[in-house]
Amino acid sequence: MGELYIDGEWTRAVAGGRREVVNPYDASVVQTVDEADATDVDRAVRAARRAFDEGEWANTSTRHRADLLLRVHDLLLRDKEEIARTETLDTGKTLAESRFDVEDVANAFRYFAELAGKDGGRVVDVGPDVLSRVVYQPVGVCALIAPWNYPLLQASWKVAPALAAGNTFVLKPSETTPLTTIAMIRLIEEAGAPPGVANLVLGSGATVGAALTGHPEVDLVSFTGGLATGRTIMAAAAEGPKTVALELGGKNPNIVFEDAHFDAAVDYALDAAFLHAGQVCSAGSRLLVQEALYDRFVDSLAQRARAIRLGNGMEEGTESGPLSSAEHREKVERHIAAAREEGARLVTGGTRPDDPALSSGFFLLPTIFADCDRSMGIVQEEVFGPVVTVERFRTEDEAVELANGTRYGLAGGVWTSDASRAQRVAQRLRHGTVWINDFHPYVPQAEWGGFGRSGVGRELGPTGLREYQEAKHIYQNL
Ligand code: NAD
């Protein structure tokens, strides 16, 4: 029995490829899994095509599909602890974060089950002699490609609506973090998905990902990952053309006005920047602090950042884990070196910890650069690590201009005790999500996605289901 799931069978890669999955906490091998190639991708896409074309799944009632999603919800909660432990071994994030993720994944399945169950299309009033209806039907075979930072969560935001809408899919997790995705597919199998509806291929982006996005039998590609990969995928999909949804990176401003609740703003700024070692697409990696508070805020934040307990995510008391891989840590270190060269003031961090207990893992100290300005690369580029920049502003207009001053537009935070200012600024920010006096929460009922180069399309919310549907107008002359 292998780790690829194709046409209702767990199967090995045809060419026999294998890959080691590494624990970023200590570089130990957690498990070895199949590494697919283009032949396996073709098998999986053909299975999904057959299952879709035969229509058994697409033509079931939405109630039937919703029931399957609800069973997956229940199974996820049944296996929550085991899945959370696997996620922590695979990603290095803390067990508390992983538990939270599994609950959110279960919630996504429940949300899309409920939404699909209520989705009856709509009637358009054309007049007494016409029956005009808009109905929503599945797109077809979906290629779903997920990143390594939230392996299970990001995959579920695609899998749940794709299934709810009646599509079939081939899922490819990141090659570095496939383990909880395997667990989720096992639960979808246990819940009773017919053969060919859900398929899983594992392997590199360059081989498996490219074969998947370029496959002529794929109708839709939904991708979460970096901007450069997103561009490659969009270009590959143009050949179809295929429907494309992209959830890309962010360089998310967190604006602190002088009338903000100081302690709460520092608290949340810390979490916004350093949750999961900053490897979060919506990380608050750009702090904008109003002049009057600036020095006190930077001092306070630095003090708190130095106190973050790095360690093994499996142990209670660990507040932050390592970066995901040796290569990724080197990339973040290159950003840090460049920031120093361009004159950003290093307030704290910037190096690997000197604790020998952490020396075999891919750790970096929480890092703060102050006195930054938006001409700097460190302010413009997504670092995707435990690095936050701080810029100073004077007026509300200046804050908005700075906050909108990168090519990204995923999320932003506003801290103020003035409710009308909060709404005014939120309205003006060119970002897909704006938090006021908070940072990071999202709910499955509300859309998630980016303005500008942070993406194309939306996940979650009613739009997150529509991404997986074609609208059809049925016009009957009575
Ligand atoms: P990545 O772009 O390197 O890889 C993402 C996925 O794409 C992986 O499964 C990878 O194997 C695959 N891939 C790589 N090359 C491919 C190709 N040519 N064709 C098809 N697939 C290919 O991203 P990553 O490093 O895994 O994830 C980090 C990035 O993801 C960050 O930029 C982060 O901001 C972004 N992200 C965005 C969101 C969001 O909701 N907007 C959420 C999480 C992560």
C-alpha cells in the first residue's frame, strides 16, 4: 500500500520514487513517502475525469454531498489529536496551533456542507410567460495545489468546496509537508467518497505540480503558494484555458495609531509577526507606528520578542518553532543580510539562537528591523520568516498611503480607539481582509483572498463555493 490515492486505491508511484519527510525541529526523518511523476499524475487525472464524466458524484443531490462533508467533519474531530501531532512533526509549529488548525479544517467542511445544502440557484423574473433560472453546476476536474505552511488547512479550503459543488479533484500538497493531507484523504475515503472523486499525488512542484497544471483533462486549477509559482501556473493554465484561482503572498501592514490600547497592540503585533515563525501569508510583517508611540512601542515589542520561547512544538510551553527547512532558513537569512546592507536598524534577533538544544533544527531568532522606509526591499518583499519591519508615520493619510504601498494586498490591521477612524481607514485599505483591534482571525463564512498581487479569486464564504461552480442560465418560454 502506497501513499498515492488514485481511483479509490492507495498505490505506489509507478517509477518507485520515494522522498523523506523531515521534522524541522531536529532534521530527523519522520516518514518516507511515495514521490510521484507525470505518469502517476496522468493516472490520477484520468480517474478524476472518469468519475466526473460518469456523473455519479456531480449529479447526486447537494444533500448527499453535504452529508459526506459532515461525516468528514466528525472524523476530523475524532482524530484531532493524532492529526495535530502529525502536523507539528511535519511543520514544526506548536501543538496548540496544530490543534487549532484541525478544528478550523473541520469547521470548513461543516460550513461548505451547510452552504451547499442551501444552494438552490435563483429565479430571474423575466415575466409571466418565461421561467428563467440560474443554476450552479460543478466545473469538472480540479487540480488543487497547497503550500507547506498550513498544509492541512489550505488544502481543506479547496477540497471542501470542490466536493460540495460536485467536482472531482487531484490534490497535491507541498512535497515537504504531505502527511496530514494523506490523513485527510483517508478520512474522505472512510466517509464514503466514490472511487475517482478524491485523488492524491505527492511530489515536487516542478514535476508533479507542472504535470497537473498542464494536463489537458484538468478544468480548474486552485493554487495557494508564492507569487513566482502563481505566475508559472497561470501561464500554464492559459493553454487550456483553465479556470484559475490563486492565493499568493502578502506583506501585511499592521497600523498602530497613537490612541490605540498600547498593551493589546503590542501583544497582537507580536503574535501577528511571529506566529508560526512568521511563516503565515497574512503575517503582520510590516508595522506602521504613529510618531508619538514609536520609540516606546519598538522597545516594548523588542523586549517581548526576546522572551519568546523557541523549541520543540511537541512540548507544552514552546511558543514558537523552527522554520520549515534548511533552504528556507537560508533564504530568510539572505533577506536579513540585505536589510542590514540597505540601512534598516536591527533592534533584536537577526541570527540563529545559540542554544545548543536548538542547533540541529532550522531556528532563527525573532527579528525586528526599525526605522525602515518603503524604498527598502525588506519592506516590499515577502520574507516569510520571523522578521518584522517598523516604519514611522505622522498622519492618517500617510498611514494609509504607506499601508497600500506594496504590490501585495492580502490583509492588514488597524489599532485605534476611534471607531470612525477605524472604519475610514479599513475602507481605504487595498487589502482582502482588514482587522480592527485584532489580527489574524478569519471565519469560514467570510471570503479570504488578496487584492493586487496577493491573488486572483477568493476562498471561503459564498464566493469560495462559487469558484468551483459554473453558472448556467436556463430560459424556458412557457
Ligand atoms: P510555493 O509556491 O513554493 O509552493 C506551493 C505549492 O506549489 C507546492 O505544493 C509546490 O510543490 C507547488 N509548485 C511549485 N512549483 C510548481 C509549478 N511549477 N507548478 C505547479 N505547482 C508548483 O509556495 P510555498 O513555499 O509552499 O508556500 C509559501 C507561499 O505561500 C508564501 O508566499 C505564502 O504567502 C503563500 N501562502 C498564501 C496563502 C493565502 O491564503 N494567500 C496561504 C498560505 C501560503
